[in-house]
Amino acid sequence: MQRGAVFRVLIGAVYRTITPVCQYAVSPYTFTHKPFVRSLTSTVKMSYSVLEKGYPNTLDYRMFFVNTSGNIISPFHDIPLYANSEKTTFNMVVEIPRWSNAKMEIDKDEKLNPIKQDVKKGKLRFVKNVFPHHGYIWNYGALPQTWEDPNHTDPETGTKGDQDPLDVCEIGHKIHKQGSVIQVKVLGVMCLIDEGETDWKVIVIDVTDPLAKDLNDIDDVEKHMPGFLRATTEWFRIYKIPDGKPENNFAFGGEAKNKEFALTVIAETHKQWQGLVGKAVDAEGISCENTGVAGSPYLIPQTEAKSIVDSYIAGGSSERISEEVNMWHYVKL
């Protein structure tokens, strides 16, 4: 496929035109239903498709992943953490594009871990626009093949893991699509103490961003993007207040730790994930089914993966979002 070529995807009787972002083609998997297949191509010789089931902005919506071989995969377990052999570049799964409000996340409890919208009290969750911030102020997502063990007490924070993959804030200028798998360089990390649990927030930048060559550690962020780290701290501190919750607290007084510290956190949570997917620790309800982790007791064949995806309702167009999502909210600390 040539750069700039256009292809069309059939959704029932409706075609949508999609322009791929690079020359790497993806062969969509063949399903009993005709799911929405969308090409999302990363920047460094990796490419994934997403299969959308259910209707966006509904409780039934799910986004599954397919690799370049047409195999269904888990974005939690099957996408490699490291994007190069030197282990200096990382893969990031984009769950939430910048400026959007829907709280989308890799579902660690459902088989094959599709992206879905978080639900609170039976309703879809949207983060509030807390002035002057609109939605998420970065591309937000997760580092695959990482996991914060709830039985591990972090020696730096004195709190236990939140049982999720590592959260990532990508601070470049592009707005990446939900489900994109992009390559990033690590700059540093913050630590939110969320309801008594360790909740790391890794600060990264897309390797193709114009600023990537200038940003090599956390101090470079303030130098080239003055005020951005302060805004990030403020965002995490106040974003739950409009929902009636207190402001969030941070370890290290809200200070962002440097790249070396962040790499240590990533390496440790990667080991914790290895214990999880290798069944060395109790999964405690987490779905560890995967289709590509060699030696994992949770490895399943493609026939079973296809059956899992086929069990969800077919995809379709989005439901309308309430205008309340666009409201401004004001807080005073």
C-alpha cells in the first residue's frame, strides 16, 4: 500500500473511507459478523488494526486488536513493551486522544482486554472540563506488558499497586486516534496516590514529534514546554473534584521524577506483569488470555480468540453524547 492511498471498509451496507498513515498494510481478520475494521499504523514498522464491536458511546462498545498477521491479540499482553532491541523506545497504546472526555481504558477483566468506556453507577464515565483544562490534556494510554501488583508495596511510596497497566501521558503535538499504537521515548514519571494505591503516570513523547530530539529527560520538558508539568500536576489534582471527591494527592510532593527513575518503575512493573501472565501470582480476576506470549499458561488459539470476539454484538455508528459533557466546571483549592 502506498503512502496516501485510500481504501474503503464495509460496515454492513455503509462504506467509510480511511486514509492510512504509512505504507504498512494490515490484513483484517475474517469474522462471522462484519465488524468495523480500521487501520491504525504506528510510526516504526509496526501496524495494528482495531475491530470495533457495539456502538460507540454505549455500554456495549468494545475495541479489539489485530496484528499484521491478521491474528487477534490482547493489547495488554501481546503488544511488546519495548519497540526496539536497545529497549530505549516503548510501545504505547492510546486509549484516550487529547482534548476528549470519554474515560476509555483497556479492560483488564474481559478476555482479550478490549478498550471500552469506564462505567460508574451504570453510566458511561466522562471526565469533566475543569477550567482551564478541556478533557484530557495529553494523549492518554498505557504501556503494554506492565502491571502494578496490588500485593507489592512500593518502597518509594509505601503504597501498593493499583492492579492496572502503567498509565502514560504523551505530550507531543499530534492528536492520536483511540487504539493507535505509537512509539515513544520516556522522559519521567509522576506518582498519584489514588485512594491509597500507587498510580504511576509516565511522561513520554512520540518519537516522531518535532520536539522529541530536544526532550531527553524531565528537566527538558520545563525548558521547552514551560508550564506543562505544572498543568499536568494540577489536572490530576483537581479532575475528580466536580464529581464530589476530594483533590488527589501525590507522592514526592507532586514532583516529576527523572527518566532514570521512570525506567526503573517500568522495568519493575514489566517483571510484575511477567509474574501475572506466567501464573506466578494470583490473577485475582484479571483476564490473562493472550494469543502470542510464548510459554504462558493463558495462551489460547486463534479459534478461541475469534469465538470471543464474535460473541459481541456487531459494530455501528456512534450514539450522541449529552451536551453536559461540554460544560465548564470551576474549582477553588
